[in-house]
Amino acid sequence: MKTFSQLVVEAKEKEKHHVLAFGRMNPPTTGHMKLIDKVHSVAAKHHATHSVVVSHTQDSKKNPLSAEQKIKHLHRYSPDTHFSASSSDSPTILHHAARLYAAGHRHLIVVGGSDRVKEYHDLLHKYNGVEGRHGHYNFDKIEVRSAGHRDPDAEGTEGMSASKMREHAKNNDFKSFRQGIPDHVSDTHAKELMKDVRNGMGLKESVDYGQ
């Protein structure tokens, strides 16, 4: 027969919450900072742990930064955030949901851009309790929260998107590029980010920071 303390521990385990965000963030923008702030506010409300996972895909057109570079720059955006990267073995949000479930979390809250709320909600619930290539999870509760009306990973004209940032980097337009980076990030680090983006796009010449 289980003791009262064991029952209390088990009850707390069942209530373990985790807040997750998943995105390309190539490059990170003020929109992603908004997403990160939302992750922290939701985590604080639920006394939950959190993680922000960036995709590992890299190419010269839409994904010029490596996962390691993104995490380096994101730590300058938000030093207290737990960042990690996907991989070829764990490429999707389903893989990371399975990982969190295996770690003992039973309540999952995902934060994403408003355009992705329904997509995440439908996908995560579809596979709750279903074995798949991603592994297995069976959360007691899954919620999806919106970080706002803009999707920072959008490829269109929504806000200061990553696509606009890449275009500014391509045009060597630091003034416009800087507007998409949080104010608390130094110009030195903003210039380093733009240089990393340009290098990833195959533009190896020096950035003219003064223009």
C-alpha cells in the first residue's frame, strides 16, 4: 500500500507542466523575442519548465544560419532561456513532445505564432497516445497558446519576418536589419548576426556597417 507522501509525489508528477516553442528562427527577430517572452510568462504562470527548440536545417536561401549560430545569437537575445536544436534524428515537434513525455512531463503547452496555433493543436492531439516514427507520448493535457498575431517564421509580409531580415542582409542594409533585432542587443552583436547571415547566404565580402 502506498504511503501518503508517495501519493503526493505521484500527484505532483502528473501535474508536471512544460512549455515548448519550436521554430526555424533563421535569423532570430524581434518577433521571436516576443515568442520567447510568451514562453516565459506562460511557464511562470504554471510553475513549469520550458524549452525553445530551433530547427537544424541549413541552406543558403532560407536557412543561412546553422543551429549552433542561431543558439549563440538567441542567448544574446535572452540569456535565461533554455535553447536547443532539432536534429536529423529528432527533426519535428512530435519528436520533442515524445522526449518531454519520456522525461516525465504530463501537461504540454506549446507557444507559437497565431497562424500555427491550429496546425500545432491538430497535429499534437492527432498523435497523443499514438505510436509513430517520432516515438510515443500520451499527455494528460495539451494546450497551444498564441504568441501574437504575427508569425515570426512567416515568408510573407507579416511584420518583421525572417525573410525580410535575410533580404536586408542580402542588400547590405544594416540600418533596416538592425530594426528587426531587440534594442537590448548591442550593435556589435547585431553586426555579427548580419555577417553570419550574409556568410550563410554565400556573400563573403565584409559588411559595410556604416551604410
